[in-house]
Amino acid sequence: MPILSASHVTKVYRMGAGDVPALAGVSLAIERGEFVAILGTSGSGKSTLLNLFGGLDHPTSGEIAFESTVLSGFNAKAMAQYRLKKIGMVFQSFNLISTMSAEQNVSLALAFAGMPAAARRERAKALLASVGLAARVDHRPAELSGGEQQRVSIARALANDPQVLLADEPTGNLDSVRASEVLQILKQLQSQGKTIVLISHDHELASRFADRSVRLKDGKVVEAA
Amino acid sequence: MNFADICQMALRNLQQAKLRATLTITGVVVGVTSLVCMVSFAFGLQENLLNKTLAGFDIFTTIPVSGASLSMLLEFGQNGENPEPAEGATPAGAAAPEPRRGPFGGMVRAKPRRMLDDKAIAEIEKMPGVLYVQPRIGFEAFIQVNGHTRQVNFSGAPLELSRLPGGGTLLTGTGFSNDFAREIVVNEGTAKTFIAPVRKVPPAPGSPPDPVARKKVPTEAERKQAAEQVLGKEVVLLTLREQPGAPGEAPENRYEKNVFKVVGVLKAEETHGPFEQLVFGRGGMFVPQGTARLYHKINGDSLSKLGATILGDSGYQGAIVRVKTPADTQSVYDGINKMGLQAISLTQQLSQMKTFFMIINSSLALLAGISLFVAAIGISNTLIMSITERTREIGIMKAIGGDNRTIMSIFFCEAGLLGLLGGVIGGGGAWLLDTIANATVNHYIASAGAVRVEFFFIPWYLWSGAILFAVGVSLLAAAYPAYRAARVDPIKALRHD
């Protein structure tokens, strides 16, 4: 049974000038513990697909399922719980709260889960240490490098021990050395049993770490290897 | 996310925009201050009139009574020409007046139709449950003290001064020797005006202020000592001669000088300040009851004298009936009204007055509420600006699992904190302003020799109510911004700069 699946998914954005199709009948299954890279050029629909997997958006038609449970049946609260407990998201632009320290950014996800303050501080520090930022817990995002910020973002995504990590171009703003470091961390997480879905336009880099690649073009799967 | 975390987050957000939060809080402070000040003024009036003045008169065993005026009695035909005026009760065979509804829902009796004279007083005294009846009669007169002439109001007082409405305790002196004596008892405030003022020597330029000269509250012994200066003082009461002198004659030959002696000074706290006159019309100078009746006739205006001559008597202006227990009040009250007199149920009046003050309080609160409403718009504006600035942050929170309820709670908590801080500071500000206003007003009241009055009164429930109201209004103002924050689309928000 796949942990994540898309079945005949379409997504059409309704704009003022007309409809813009982003996905046109995508079907895809991701097995537990896999490292899957979704590749494609800009506008191919890969980020849209990731947002649907992440429960940030709903498909226009078709179904997105997590462990065979269809997400479209979730209400807003259930969807928030899904985002909180089942998946972790890593973004290209890190999306850290600038006025909070690294530890507070990680703790926020734990606070949403209702963990007591002292326990979440400990866990946040342990998570930051696991991505090599033990000495940077009190630093704000502006005081960290891009690679460090992305590692904080990964630590935050892991806060509530999700089964799936969705990474949207996590290396897009990093140089090749830092990009390799981040992907290495994701690879380690796969080895610990996490399922990784990586969005990238860098075929070469992705193929070094991913178990398989799925290429999207104009909202359709054109190649799966 | 628990409540403490939400509060911490809200506080952090407010600290991010200190100036904006401060200005918003200032708006709430102004609103709450004006609200508390205005309502506390109405509370002050209510406190002085209902709780201090009336409390001193033991409203549950006291019934003020009034009779018909001379003009009304003449209209009814009780002028001596009517061969058989109704015995005792209503004139010309009229039935006892029926009660009707007053403006605030209380029962109001029809106007009295019988004279309140000695006969009526005697009838009331015979009623079961009546302890005593104290008729009220007063008159205006010109008096001469310390060589100065002035116009004053005199009230008739019983030999037993404790029967005065609100009680009467002598600070010094003996009280009246008999019911027709030419003697005066004054209250402490009036006594001060009988003492010739001492001209103060202004301090030399540049010299430090004299600490002794600063005003202080006098002790009981000092008050007594001051009052004793008035004892035995002669007060000349002027009246017109029965047979005025011929035109051209010296003015002093056209009036008589009646010399009275001050025989007692009543304690100031027994007079209950300026509000007592609203209820009992009591002045600050007293003569024996018999003397008051005599001068009431002599100094009355010519029409009143004519009316009294036609009717054979002028009666009393009113009376205070004291019953033995509160249980006797209703039966005596009904009995007096059946006589054709007008009894006032103070408990009923109290209820009506409370309703009246409630309306006043509500009106003032509504007026002051406008400023709080403006403050609420400020809070709403602040939160909406905050949402615009923190759209991306809201998107991040949603992306990592924050639900709509938590997002809304953060904004409600921010608004609640703004309201709470504004409410507490505003309440404190109002207390400070009220204290200053009370002190300033009482400074002048004290220098005039009157009793201290709390013009502004803030009970604990007004203070806490104002804070709760400020928080409530703030939460209400946050409803739309919080809803808007919860509706933020996380995908759009994450793209927001």
C-alpha cells in the first residue's frame, strides 16, 4: 500500500483572465520509505503536486490519499492535524519566522502539537543538534547562512516525527556544497525510515540521492524512472 | 497550543510593534478613563443622596408627610363659607386620592386635599405603630450678626433635638429652654459664619511658606472650642412693625429688632451635607417649634397671611412621622393617605431614584462609550495592519500544522491584552482624576465650612466592570481581523513578501 498517492489529479487555477491548468490527470504512488524526486521545468506543476500532497490545497478533480485515506474528506481542522502530525514540509525559501530564534522556530511546531514548554525546548535542541546546529539554537534566521537556515527548516519539519518529508526545491537557494549537505541529511532521514518527496529542477543532483525520479511536463507525468 | 503559549505569542507580536501597540492602548485608556469618570460622577451623586443622606434618615421607619397648600384648600371650598367641610378627611366629600403610575414605574399619590394642622398631627400620633410626629415649619428672615445684615432660612426644631431628621447632636451648648424661647441652635458650618473673620497678614515677599498655616483637619476639641465662641452670641431678627410709622419717619422706626441668643451648636456630621435639603429641606439655623410658627406667620407674604386668615390656620409645611418598626410603615403610610394628606414612602422613592440613577448612569456610560468605540476601531485597525504584515508568518504557521482556531486565538489574545492594559491604566487614570477632583472640590467645601462630599465615587464593580468592558469591546473589535487571519490561504501567504 503506497503511503502517498495521486489518482487522476487535476488542478486548475481560476484567474481573472481565464483558467490556468496546473495538473492534468496526474497519477502517482509513493511507497513507504522511498526517496522520490519529482523533476520538471518551471510551470510543470511539480510544486502544485507537492502542495496537494502537503494538504495545503485541494485538487480540482481526482484524489490525493495518505495511507489510502482520501484527503478531500478532511475538514480544515483534520487537514491541520494532517500537516502537523503526518507530514513535514521544507521550502526553497526556508520560511522561518524571522523574529524567532532557531529553537523557537522548531518549538512552534511542537507547541501546535500541545507539547509542554520544557519538553519542547529539549526536543528542539536535540533536533537542531541532529542537523549540526547545536551551537546555533539561539540565533535568529538572519544570523544564519542559507544552508543553516535550511537545516533549521528540516529540523522543524521533523519536529512531530512525521512519516513523510516533502521538500520543495530545498537546494534552490544554496550553492552546490550546501545543496549536497542538505540532500545528504534527507538521505540519512530516508535511512531512518522516512519517506522523502523531493521537488527539484536539477536532474543530476536529484538522481544522485533519489531512488526514482518522476518527470512532469505541462501538468502531466511524462517519465517515471 | 495551550493558553499560556498563545498569550506569550500575542505578547511577542505586540512587542514587535511597540509604538503602534502603545498608541492603540492610549486610545483604550482615553475611552476607559472617560467612561469611569462620567459614571463615577453619577455614582457619586447616587452614593451621596441614597446611601449617605437617606441612610442617615432611617428610611425604613421614616415617612415624610405633606398637606394641601393654602391656595388648594381655598379652591376646594374649605374657606369657612362651606357650612360642612368633610370631617377630617378629604374636603367636599371627595374620596381618598387613588394612586397612579409615576414616570419610573413607582406609585404616585394624588395631591393632598387636607391641611396639615395640629388636628391632623394629633390624628397621626394616635395611629398604631407611630412613635412620634415631628411637624416641619420654617421661615425666611433678615438677621443682624456682627453688624452685618443678611437673609437666612430658619427651621423649627423640637426641644428634643435628636428628633431632627437624621438626628441632631450638640457639639456644645444646652439646646432650647422652651418651645417659644428666643433662642437659636445652629449647625457647625453656619456657626463659622458667626465668627468675625480674622484678617490674615500676608507673608513678606521671598519668605518661605509657613507650615503651620497649612490647612489641617481640626480635632473634636478644636471644633468644640471654635463652636463655643458662638455660644451666647446675640442674633437680631428683624420684623416689620404691626403699625408702621408714617412716611418720612426713620426706617428703624418701621421695623422691630427681636434679639435671639445662640444656645447650641450641632455637629457637622449630623447635617449630611448639601443633599439633605433635596429630601427634607432642612437648613442650618433652628429656633423652637413654637417660635418658628409665630415668625412663620409674621414674616409670611401678604397672600399667605390672607389665606391663613380666611382658613383660620396656615398649617405646617410638612412633618416627619417616625414609626416604631419597619413593619408599621405600610399601615401608617396608607392611613395618612386616607386622611387626605400625602405620605411619601421613602422605600418606594428610593426604588424610583435607583431607577432614575440607573438611567443617568446608562446615559453617561453610553456617552463615554463612544470614545471606547473609537478605541475599538483603533484596535481593529491595528490588528488588520498586523495581519497584512504577518501574512507570511500566518502561512508558515498553517503550513507546519497551526489550525484556524489557534490562529484566531492569537489575534483575540492580542486584542484582549490591548484591552486589558488599556482598561487597567484607564481605570487607574480615572481613579487619579477622581481623587484630584474630589480633593479640589472638597478643599473649597471645607473652606466654606460644609461637610465633605465624594462627588466622584468608584466602587470596585465599576472599576472591574470597566476593565472587563474594555476587554470585551477589544475582543469584539478583533472578531473580523481574527476571522480574516484564519481565512488566509497558506499557499498565497507563503508567496507573500
